Amino acid sequence: MSEEILKALTQLFAIISKQDTGVSDAERNFVISFYQQDLDRETMGEYLALYDKYAEYGLDDEPASGAATATATADGEVKVEKKKRATRVNEAVRVLSLGKKINKTLTQKQKVIVLFKLLEMLVSDRNFTAQRMEIIETLASVFNVSRAEYKLIEAFATAEDASHPNLDSEDILLFDDQPPPEGAKVGYIDSGKLDGEIVFIRVKSVDLYFIKYTGRDEIYLNGQLVKRNSIVLFSHGSIIKTPKGAPLYYSDLATRVNRQAEDHPLSFNIDGIFFKFPNGALGLRNVSLSEGPGKLIGIMGASGAGKTTLLNVLAGLEKPSEGQVLINGFNIHDPEQKKHVEGVIGYVAQDDLLIEELTVFQNLFYNAKLCFRDLDDEALTTKVINVLGSLGLDRIMHLKVGNVLNKKISGGQRKRLNIALELIREPGILFLDEPTSGLSSRDSENVIDLLKELSLKGKLIFTVIHQPSSDIYKMFDKMFILDTGGFPIYYGNPVEALSYFKRQTRQIASDKGQCMACGNVNVEQLFNIIEARVVDEYGEFTGKRKVTPEEWSDQYKQHFNIERRADVREEPPKTLRIPTKPKQTLIFTIRDALAKLSDKQYMAINLLEAPVLALLMSLVIRFRSSEAKEGYLFFYNDNIPAYILICIIIALFMGLTVSAEEIIRDRKILKRESFLNLSRSSYLSSKLIILFSLSAVQTFTFVLVGNLILGIGWGQFITYWLALFSVSCFANVLGLNISSSFDNAVTVYILIPLLLIPQMILSGGIFDFDKLNNAVGQKGKAPLIADVWASRWAYEAICVRQFKTNPYEQMLYGYDWQISQANYRASYWRSELEKAVVACQENLTAKTDSARQVFAQNLALLKRELAEEKQVKDARLAKLVDGLSLTNFNDQAAAQLNDYLARVQVYYGSLQGRMSDARDSVIYAYEHPKGQPERSIADLKNQYHNEQLEKFLKNENSLEKITAEGDRLVQHLDPVFTPPYHVSNVFDYRAHFFAPTKPFGGQMWDTYYFNLVVIWFMTLLLYVTLYFELLRKFVKMFSKVKFTPKATS
Amino acid sequence: MKKLNLVFALLLLFGCSAQVANTDESRETTEVPTVVETSPVQLSDDIVAGIMQSIPSPIETSLLIKETGAAYSVSNLNDPTIVTTYNDSYRQALNLGVYSTDLGFANLYDKNQDVLNFLNSVKTLADKLNIGQFFDYKTIKELASSSGNVEKLLQLTQQNFERINSHLNDQKRENLSILILTGGWTEALYLTTLVHQKTKNKKLKEKIGEQKVALDQILLVLDFYKNKPNFPSLIADLKELQKVYNRVEIKTISTGKPVTKEVNGELVVEDATVSQINISDADVDLITSLTKSIRSKIIK
């Protein structure tokens, strides 16, 4: 208390006491005892002198002299009256100014206490004159105490007993052996035998309780004797002990007075739960609890005792191995029954569950938006501001939350915001894991105050608490104490706990739960007793405990008998009304977008990454060949195939890195929101919307810069962008998969190469698919192992489309592929078959197995390949081929075959010639357009066509143009001109790499679109695995495998 | 000198081996989908073979050029890097001939990098014409880059070109053969006129005059394809040249009996005749400038 305030109070005391009858000794003694509480003897003297001066104590009493001179003249009387009136006006002014001064410094609670003090002073000599009362009432209105409340306070202070009619109020409670008369509004608690009564008043506006005892018994408040008729503050955790009756705990009172609790029928019963860790150790043993609404329950225990485990089991996050947790009779671990209690549970984890990039307001606002479907933004804003206001967070509403390293708001504010997130939806049962850890004692107290207040509103609150201060400790209604190994060892009143343990260990003063002088509970001592260790002969502590957890647990079983509440047989009330799925998606998206947009580093890097990489790469590989006479020509840039590959890898990389941390980062928030039963698909969709948008922008800028610098025409812009975007989206979903499957970001980042490098190896751009290990590769088809990697599809898609649809090749492609195929048939295929015929003839009469085998193989090859030749038809030959077998092959058949093959050559040869002529005509027509100057097709080619890519797609670097694989011939010549062949059935999608079209469902599809569809199909599959968390389940299955032998303990 | 043989022999072989393969027309009973119209006149292989044979060997020409002591200048040859600008089969075939001549020329002067460049150009064009499979470039490259294997190289390339020619004939694409030949011939003539312009060598002048016969034969064959695109302008250009050549007189004077010689273990009969060429300097100049313009059109 500051000097100024004390002075103000002194003046108030003085002014009031000197009214009317003047200062009485009783009043003066009261003031002295008031000073004694706070001041040393010397200072007290000063203030007492001050009091005396203002109260005019020791001077001639005016009223007394007035009485003595009763016979004085009327003149004099009038004079005295006038003087009095002037004094009164002066004093009224002074009281007002004093009141205002106090208003500036004291809290409302303190001001109420001041009022009680002033009234108590009057009670000391029971001198309630109108003037005195008037001054106090004036002061009450200056203090903003409502008139009704003041009247009640006044009645409480002045009434001699509780039967006073002014005291018939809901805010009055009697602790007595006789119930109040029927129809009275006052509350009643049976005290057992008691002389007189203890009257409680609740000052609702500040939620304070005061007591007054009217009897003659010795009653103790927190171990201190309560004087008769004195008004005492009944603070949190206080206990009243009467000589004969049961003690009265603050919490009992609070719930009794607070009738709100009764509006929330709630039963929370925990029946004998056990919890087994995955490694088989027991985490909880036979824990039973039974609670109703309006309680604040603390859970304490040594570290590792299983507090958080218990909380998680109670909150439904973990499933007990035995026993059940029932809310209103609904088992919260039963997937069916769980639905009835959706939204009833709130959970505040120990860690922050805030979105760091958002402001305090935004955090709460979007959370609230997800809880209340039917409130519009305005109503929500009001609600949020109200909640923030009630938690004292309104001033920092627009500050960013920030993270632990980059603190914007204090730890206490963070914690309160965390609680606010749960509060705003008003869950019936709230679980908090160490809400005060890391907070200053002031912040801790604020937080627990808040919880207390909530519990008084009818919420059931469980809080794990670690080493609370005495004040905090006493605020709990009940304390549940666990010992190492999950043994329950105490369940009851917090203050009693110390006595209980002292008693069990036969310590002195076991009936004193708290310090007699200060009322403090030494919580540390509690654990010192529980965990006391045996001392060896040298006086050193040994590892052995005096009382083992099992022993404590046995004692617990003897002493505590849990009275099980009857299950409330109705669904708990719900305040939660979650929005529809699309709406949720929208909210998630906006929230996430806001968070990302406000993270400037994140945005800058994500948006600049792509164009910078594109700039770097394309500038480096913008290669001017010595063949290009006039500067850079796209045609001669040998780096284009590599560029396409790197584009894809970069798109994959960007897609993966941007998404890999998404879910991990959100995991805590997801844990909290799991109590809201929000839609997972909405959450994932919002992720996809944001990530896909980001990917779209990234790949757009990438292609824009890269293609522009490398001179890849605008015509191919969409080709590149769409493919890269698809790949990036694929990577996004892949990233989300690993993000949701692993527990920390480092693991995920280590995993990225594992997912990326195979994309490079099996892209087809680095290693030739025809030259892979025979076990994985199949000649003439892109290997199956590559089919699961998006890079291979994207690479093929871009390469083939870039080649096929550039303005130069587009004009000629129709001829080129026919020329190529005719050439293949006439030159390669035909000659291979001729060789086969010769081989058959040579081995016709051979007897050795190997020779027979060669014969059979060649014959099979002939049959198969000739059957597939569709253009050169010959009915007789078809019959011959059909009937060919090892036994009927002869020279005549060989001659027929050779004859046919010669015709094939002529046919395809001339086809090639004609196609080649036609192609020349097209070029001629292009170069000699009607009515326009001549132009060269070479310019068109230089601008849009790429030599290296052509070599690549035509497999020009390989000398192997055709190979025999078993009974079939595989074409390696000009893959990009070769339509898929050897298609086995309608579902066979496989073709050789760089095929211009793809088979599926009995049709041919353009490679580009087909491949994109494949990538999106894979993306969809990944989304399914993401939705059902298949990868996570798989990873979990693996993590159960133990690598180290179980430690024996 | 052996090296000199190489390329010109190749060129010659295109034409000379034209009669090797023979397809029986009657066998073509397959249903041919009509894509474009075929050349209206079917050129008999025998005729072509005869024409090809009558074109004199360019070996002498190249020898002469070397003997004049003319310096090698790569700028006189076609640029090997512009090979990618030849996009239609017409230009590809013509320039395959041109590059082949240039390849031989560079090889004659032992310019290894240029040899490789021209070899690459030849390969590129052969691939585009789908006759690349007949080149064993790996071996050619090995042989060309190390001296002393000329015999082998000559033999190998001979085989290659025989097969190419036969292949083109089989496939009725012999118009490519005549284009390759024309390209090679024009390039050889161009180089000769160039050197002659500087040296005014008499033998070269005679050589230029001798080409009258070759040109007549070439035009005879080209005429069969006059309906194909691009051919008319080439024919027209060569006819311009022919007009000049019409003023050139070639007289054959017998000098006695034919002589039998043994060359590489084979008996060869040599005519004991001498040709006398009458050509005016003005005509040579005209031929020189005309050839230059035709050649520049070909390599454009």
C-alpha cells in the first residue's frame, strides 16, 4: 500500500469517525489494529497522529460542548449549525476527492475491502449515524459499487444476526445448525452443532466472500481464531473449522453459492482405468475419479508419475487399456458413444498451440469461426473481443503471436491466449497440461484465477500442475496426486493433503495443513514427505524410498473411498456448432493464407526461389554453339533435354520442401482442433488449395523466366507450365504425406533426398531405360519401376510435346513418323526377319538341343512378328504363318517367306519414297508461299526445334536400332515416331519411352495428356493415403519393432 | 593419291552400282495406299546404270588440283555446320554429295579436324535420308584419323556405298542417287574451276571441258524427275550450263592398240585413245561463274 493511499484511508477513517458523535475509543482502537497489520510502531505513530488530527481527537468535542451549553442562545445555536453545515460541505468535497484518488490506484476488489473496513470501524462501537452512513454510501458510488450491492454490504455489516430482512438475498449464505426459514432466498450449509451462525456474503461484482461470525464458539479461519462480529475476507482455499462440525472449504461454498453449476448437468466418472505404454510398462494403475460440474481439480505428482498420461486418457487422446471414462454415461473412448459428447471436451496442451504468424485476435477469431457456424463475422468479432477482454488480452489484440525465440507477447499472455482458444467455445470439461509452467508467479496466479472463475461458472476443469505456489495450490477444489508408476495416492482437499501425508508418516503437527501465521501451504514439503528417502549409516540419502508408491497406494485404498456420482443420463449441452465442410475449408484456407502472407521471409523465399533458380540455370546453360552464326539459336542449344529434366526436379523439390513441414507444424494445432471434430478433408483441402496456388505461381514464374531466356517459344509455355505444375502438385501431396507421417521436421528433410534422387535416376533423362539392370528393365517398354515416379511421366510429356508440337515439327510430324516407320519395316524389321528365316533353314535338320532351340525361337519370332504386320496383306501367307511349326517348316516355306519379305521391302521402300516426296512438297510449299517472299524453313527450325532433343527422342546416339527379345522384335529406332506396339490388353498402358501416343482402354492417347493424367492420378492416390494416413500407420507399425533389448528394471 | 581415290570412287560407285539390284516389277501385288503420286515415268535401271558408267571418274580431276600445288582453303568448301539447314530430302541428297566431295578433298590435304567435321555432316545427312545404317562411322572415323589404312578405308566405304545404292534402288528411291551424284559432281567441278581461275592450268581447263559428257548424262537422268518439286529449277540451271558446254568440242583420237595392265592383281584393259578438248577461255570463265551460282544454290 502506498503512502498516499494510506494517507487517503486515514483521512477517510477520520472524517467518518468524527461525524455526529465524534471519535469513540472503540473506533480509534480499530484504526490502530488496522495500522498494526501493515506498519511498524514508529510509522504507525505518525499515521495515528494524522488520524487524530483529521478526526480532531482529543480536542473539545463539539457535540459534547453543544450538549453542555444546551441552554445557549438561539443565536449561538444557529451559529453552530451554520458552522457544521459548512464543515459538512467541505468534508463531502474532501471525501469525493479522496474517493477519486483511491479509484486511480486500487483495484475494484481492494476498494470493496476498503468499504468493508470502513463499515467495520463503525461496527466496532455500533454507532451508525445517518451522516456516517451517508459518507460511506457516497464513497461506494464513487467506487462504482452498485447501490443494491452496497445496500447488501451495509446490511451485512450492520445487522446483528442473519434474520435481518435486508439480508434475505441469494448472495448471503448461512453456515449454521438450523436451516433458514422456508421461502428465504439465503443459502444454507449445515454446520453441525454451532453457537450462533456464520454469515457469508458474496460480493458478486468482484467475486469476493466475507464472513461474519455471530456466535461464541471458537471458530478458526485457516487456523486463526475469528473474532466475534468481525468481518473477515474468505479467500480462495480457505477453510473454516468449527469445534464440532465438519470443516467448510472455500470450494464447497463457491459451488453452493454459484447456482450456475447446477444448470449444467454433468457427470464425469472414471472407473478403474489402467494405461499400458507401447513398451508394456504400466502408466496408470486403477485410477478412479468422479466429478461433477463446477470443480477445479489439480493433478500433481513427481515428474514421470503419469500426470500428462492421465490427462490424455481423461481427455480421450489416449485409450486406456482397462477401465472407462464416462461423460454423462457416454464412454469417450468408444467410437460410437463418443459422438454424443463431441465438443464437450477442451484441451490445452503444455505447448503453445498458436499460429505464430497470426495476431492474437486472428488466432482466436479463426478458431471461433470454426466453432460457431451460425455467428456472422460481426457477432464473432464481438465475442472474440469479449473473451480477449475478459482475459486481459484486449490491449495486445493486434500483436503477432510470434514464437518463443521472437517474442512478441509474454509467456503469460500466450498461455492465456491458449486457454482463450478453448474458452471461446465453452467446453463443459477442460483439461490443461501445466498451464503455469514457465510463467511468472503473477501470470500463474492470473491463469489459475481465470480457471477458478470458469469452474465457478460450472465448468469441470482438470489441471496438471507442477510445484504451485501456496496461493495457487489453495485455489483448487480438489487435488489428485499420483506417485511414480501411476499409483493414485491422494484425492481430496488440497490443504488437507499435507495433513494426510504427515499423519501417515506420524509427523508432528499433522493437523496443521498450512502455516498458522501466514496461511501458506508448503507444497514442496508435500513431496518431500511422499518421496522421502532412506538415509544410510553415514547420513547420506540412498536411492530407496521410505514409503514406496505401492505402499502409498495401499494407504490410499484404505483411506479414500470415492463416492461415485450417478451418471447424468442426458447428452451434455453443446455450444459447438461447426461449419459445413466447404466453409471449414474456406476458413482453414484463409487462416493459413493469412499466416503465410504475414511471414515475410517465407513468402519472399517461396516466391523468389523459382525465378531466381530459373534465371541462374537458364543463363548458365544459354549456350551459343559455334554452329549458330548469328548469336543464340534455340536449335543449337544442346542443354535443352537436361533443362527439361532439371525443371522437373526443381518443381518436385520446390513442391516437396514447401509442403514437407506443413502438417508437422500444424500438428499441435490439429491436436487441439481434434476436439472440435473438424473435417480432415477440409483441413487437407485447405492445405492443397494453398500449396497448389503457391506451386502454380512458382512454376509459372519459373517457366516464364527460364523459357524466355532460353528462347523456348510462347507456344510451349503451357506445355511446360502445366507439366511442372502437375509435378509440383504431386510433390505437394507427397510432401504432405511424409509430413503427416513423421514426427519431426528434420526426419522429413532427411527423407527428401530419398524421394528426389530416385526421381532423377528413373526420370529417363539421365539413365537410358534400355540400359538398366535387366532385372528392372524390359526392352522396348519403359520400366515398371520408373512408372511410380512422377518425374518420368513429366519428362516424357514435356519432351515429346516440345518435339511434336513445335511449329516446325508439327508441320512435318505426319510425314516423319510414316517415313520412319516405313524405313524401319523396310530396312530393319525386314532384314531381321530374313535373318530369322535363314536361321530356321540352317537349323532345320540339326539334331542338337541348342540348335533346335535356336530354330524354335526364330520360328516363334517369325510367327509373332508376321502376324502383327498389318499393311502388307497376303491371305495365303497368313495361313502359312499360322500353320508354321517346327515340323512343317521347309525350304519351300522359307522361299515363300523370303518372297513376302521382299515385297514388304518394296512396299515400305516406296511408301518411304512417296512420303519423303510429300514431305519435300510441304517444305517447298512453306518456303514458297503464294504471293509472299520466299522464306526458309531452317529459320523456323532454328527458332522452335531443338537438335539435341531430336537426337534424344530419336535415340540417335545408340547404334542398336532393333533387337530380338525372345519371340519379339524391339524397335529402338526413332522412339518418338513409333506408335506403341505389342500392346497386350486394353488395360495395358505401357509403351516404350518417348512414345508419341499411349495405349489404354483400346485407344491411343496423346502422350502429353495421358502422362499428365497419370501424374494427377498418382496425386489422387497420394491424397487418399494422406487422408487415411496410411503412411503414418505404416511408419508406426515399423516403429513398434524394437531395436534395443528391453532394459530390465 | 590413294586417298584421293577414296571419295571420288565413292561418288562413282553411286552411279556405277546402280544396276546391281534388280527388282521384279510383277511381284508388286501389294495393296499400296496412295499417298502422293508416283513419278510418272519409271526409269529403267539399265538406262541409269549406263548413264552413270559414262560419267568420267573424277580421280583425275582431283589429282590435277593437287598437282597444281593449289593451297587448301576450307572456305572454298561447303560449311559443315550448316548441315542442319538442309531439311528436305532433295537438299539433303544434293549436299550429301557435296560433303562427300569435300570430305575427300579435306582428307587429301590431311586436314583432320575438317575431315571429322565433314564426316559428321555426311553422317547426319545419311541418317536423315535413312541410309545411315549403311555407314559404319566408327570404323570410318578410326581409319580416317590414322594414316596408313587407306586401302582398308577405301574398301569399306566402297562396300557401304554399294549397299546404299542397292538399298535405294530396292526402295525405288533412286532419284536420291542422282541427286547425291549431281551434288558431288557439281562440287568437284566448282573446285576445279576455282583452282583454274587462279592457276590457269591447262590440264584443269581440259578437265573442265571434259565434263560436257558428264553433264549431258546427268541431265538425261534428272529429266526423269522433272515433275518432282525442286527438280525443275536444278534442271533449268544445269541446262544453262549445258548451253555453254554445247560450244565445247571433244574429239577422240586413237593412238594405237589397247594395252592390258595388271592393277592390284586384276587385269585392266586401257583404251589407247586420247581426247582432244576444244574450249574457249571465255567459255571456261562462263562455266566458272555458272557453276559457282549453281553450287551456291545447292548449298544454300
